[in-house]
Amino acid sequence: MTSEPHTPEWPPARYRIHSTAHMEALGVCSAIYNNAEYTFFLLIFTYSSQEYEICRFLFEGMSNRHRSDFLTRLAEQRNFTPMHDHVLNFIKCFNIATENKNFLMHSKIMTADHPPDRMSFYKASKANPAINNGLTLDVETVRNVARDLQAVDIYGSQIFLYANVRAPWSRHYTKQEASGLPPIDSAYLKKLPLPKKLLIPDPLVPKKTETPARIAPSGTEIPRWRYRLFKALKRGIAAPACPGLSTGWVAFVKVIIA
């Protein structure tokens, strides 16, 4: 008798997460981003005069920042009015959606002591990698990141299709015009609203604290502008050319704030 083949447990025990819905949403984010990234490349290829292979080689060697700068420069050079603002808006939308995705995909997932509908993400601070930034998110928030990526991908695809029909430098422009297809109206492109950024707290950024109220001898609160004026006059800033007047000015302001 032959023994049945051993099937490794899935997922592995060490990486078993209590929320499969979150994990599914993260996988969808990754899959959609790959499409959006290729759409970004198609826009660079459309605006560039280089061949596909050369554009692909350059694109793969660029960071997201360099890709954005490159496409912005190409759009400025072409200056094709019907598409110009949409291309720049696409870049902004893509960068926000990508930043949100990167935080989720490059974070350490923490699930201990959380309800089943929540998941915590911790990622090293850019300012100090020894400190982690953290977010606890429900599954809909993670899904919204995927939806934003999808909206950006569709928006970029529409710009690409419009360019192939209407942009005079497009490699397919002549063929489309000669085929007798009706031109795409400029209303075909709808400006995509900017995605919402994930509010990632940074422990290195000091929180603003309220200045304690200043109380006059009479017991009333001194308005902030009066107190600042008094401090400035006391330092002699208000009348630097006439230092002899400083004492008189301070006494005068004391009367005002009393």
C-alpha cells in the first residue's frame, strides 16, 4: 500500500493571518498595481519617440519618481492641450495610489489583540528607520486602496486610447484617421479626483501643543496678540532706533493688558 503524498499546510502556521479578507484585498492591490504600472509605461511609450524595447528598458531602470519626472517632461514638450492636464493629473493620482499601496505591501502585519475585522500595518519611518509608523485598518479601507488603483489604471488607459486616435505624433494616428472611425470627443476624458492618502502617523513629527493662557493681574485672560506685542516691546524690537523709548512703551503696554 502506498501512502498518500504529504500536502504542506497552507498558509504556513507562522504566517497564518486571522483575516483572509484583508489578505485577499492585499493580493488584489498587488495585481491591479501591476496593470496600472504597465499603463504608466504605455503613456511614456506614447509620448516618447523611442522604440518599444528601448522605452521598456529605460522604464524598468527608473524609480517611480524618475518615471513621473520623465513623463512630465515629455508632456511639457508635446504640450498637446486636450491631453496635457490629464497626463499631469494621472501622474498625481498614480503617485498617491502607489504610496498607499506601498505602505500596505511593505509593512509588517500585526494581528495579535485585534478584532477579526481589523489588521495593523507597521512600517519603518523614512526619517528614522528605527521607529515604526503604524495603522490599524478595516478591510474596506484596504479594498479602497485597490479600487483607487483600478480607477487610476482605467483613467490612464483612456488617456492612452485617446492619444492613439487624436495625438498627431501617435504611431497609430494616421491609420485611425484613414480607417474612417469617428474621432473621440474631448469629453471622453473625465478628470479623475485625487485618491485619499492613508493618514499615516509619524511619531517623529511633534504634536502641536496649545500655548497656556496668559492671565493679567486683573484676573482676565490676555489676548495672544497683546502678549506677543508686550514681549516684542520688552526686547526692544518695536523701537530699535530709540532705545530710550523702550521703558515707556513697556509701561504703556502693561497698562493696556492689565
